[in-house]
Amino acid sequence: MSTETGRESRRSGALVSMMRWMENLSDTQYAYLLLIPVFVLLGIVALYPLLRTFELSLFALSADFSSTTFVGAGNYIELFTGEKNRFLPGGTTFLPEGFGMSALLNSALVVTIIFAVVSVLFETLIGLGQALILDQDFYGRRWIRAAIIIPWAVPIVIQGMIFFLMFNSNVGFLTPPLADLGLLAPTNTLNDTPSATFIIIVADIWKTSAFMALLILAGLQSIDRGLYDVARVAGATKWQQFKLITFPLILPTIGVAVLFRSVQAMRVYGIIDTVSSCTVVPSLSCMVVATFTTREGTSAAIAFVTAAIIGTVVMGLIVWQGEDAI
């Protein structure tokens, strides 16, 4: 009985000591303590695969594909010098081999950057416009909000088939008018790199603008409406209210939305594969998938470079946003 009592006493003493230690922590230290399980989970889910990818990128398959050889940075050197281009599908390249339009659009890196910049820019502008409209009071606002989500909810395969049929040079009804305007090639539209790139960007904008609108709308809903009452009393115009109240207060939300979309856009693959093909519109993710089964080291090197670019973009956006992005 005394032994059990002693054990309970030691347990209680340890618990009391732990509680006192936690009470003495600062708010920042306590926050980091609560985040430890998240850091552990991220390490397992994200960090380990990244380190494993880097490890694979340091090896190369033998000529008969029966063994691997340590090559160090050899895969990266050959990737950036163009020696790995012979392993990429359809004559595509990692870096552009010139500054002409055909050379630029034949580069997986350039196409990925163009896609990410153009699509995220227009998605942000369109999403901001939609959010400003949905933030107003009008009849049927709930139904409009629900309808805006529909494109975002459409699976990528279905989305790809929709745009494939709309822009197919044989049956597509949008190809002739856009070809007359000089925006698309009149024949073999989906096999023409500039035309297919334009279509894929439009498809992504159509689908993901709703995502941006929802995030920005959440920021608009958090603004104190009393600020607008004060501005109206002071004689501020609608533009002045937007410039001095709305935009500064939703800028952190826009930054977070752009951050999420930029990361996703840099990994584009599914919409390319369903609308056209990775040989027509190359992207970094396309190159990873195409080389994985035969050139594992090359595939891992491209994947790690992609992750490094995404990490650079994320850090740049966080630094640009400052404390508001954290």
C-alpha cells in the first residue's frame, strides 16, 4: 500500500513540476511547444520525401538499367548544361536553347514559369473582382456564391475533356473565332505549342479563379464595416475607400492566396496531360513523370530543382508580405 502511495506521489510531483515549467514559458515558447506535433508530422510527410529525392538525384542508372552508380552533382550539371535533354520526351529541353519563341516554349522550365505567372496573375485579378461583387448585398447572393464554386469543384480530368472538346480543331466551336483573331492556330490547335499553352492557361484560370475569390472574400468579410461609415461621413469616394481601407486590409489575404496558388501552379501536370500532351506543352512535373521509370536520377534531380524553385518563391512571397504572411 505504501509502495503504491509513493508511486502516486512521485507521479503527482512530476506532473506539478511539468505544469510549473509550462507556466514559466513565454507565449512564443508555449506556441512552439504546441507546434511540435505539427513539425514532427511535416518532417515525416514532407521533409523525408524531399531528402529521399535528393539522395536519388545523386545516383544514375547503369547502361543496362541493372544497377546504380553514385555520380554526385553529375545529374544536376548535365541537366543545366543540356546533356540530359536527350532523355526528355519529344525533343523538349530543361533550359531554353535560344531566345526565340519556339525555343522558349520548348523549355519545361520556361513554360512552367510562364504558366505560373500568367495564370496566378489573372486568377488573382478575376478572383478579386468576384470577391468584391460577392461582398455586396443583393438578392440571390447565396446562390451566386454557390455557383462560383462549381468550376473549382470540377475534377481535372473532366475539366480537361471540356476544354479538349471546345478547342479541338475538328469539333471545337471556339477554335475558329479565336483563330480568326490570331490567338490560336486554325489546324492542329492542341498540337501547336503556343495555342495549347494559351488554352491550358485559360482552362486553369477558369477553374481556379473561384479559389482565389473565396480566400479574398474571407478577407473582405473580416473588415470592420464601421470603417466605411467613417469614410463616407468624411466624404471619401468608392475608389478612395477601396484604396485606403479595402485593399490594404485584404493585402495579407491576397498574399496568402497567391502563395498557395503559386505553389500549385509550379506543379502543373494534370491539365496538360488531359488537354494536350507533355511533349506539346512541357512542364517540370511532366519531365519528372516522363523520366521516372527509365532515368530515376534525372527524374529526382528535376523534382528537387522544382522543389527548390517552389521554396524560393514561397520564401520570396513571405519576405514580401513580412509578418502578415506568417
